[in-house]
Amino acid sequence: MTNKPTKEYPKLKYTADKLSAYYIYDNYCILSIKGGEERTMIFIPDDIKAFRQWLDAHKVRPVKISEL
């Protein structure tokens, strides 16, 4: 049996199911939010590598530079 990562990430106000896509640059991440008032936000996690793994585990789509 595998452990499924939690939908919450420390200090992030949105759960994984509310995130549409992400772009990581250096030590911060630009997140695209599904619906609601706020459409994008910048998030600076304590551990960018762990955060990316969390996003990937929840199948949040990475944005390629060519899409910007």
C-alpha cells in the first residue's frame, strides 16, 4: 500500500485540488488557481524540491516556458 500525499501543503492557503498549474523559478512558484477571485499567486515554500514533488504527486500541471 502506498501513502497518498495530503491535499494540504504547509503555509499554502489552497488545497491541491484547487491548483491548476505551476511554474517554478529559482526559489518561488507561480500558481494558477481554479475559479474564485484570485487566479494566480506567488508562493515561496521552505523546500522548493519537496513542494514540486507534492505538486507532481497531485498531478498539478507544470507550465513550460514556451507557454508563458
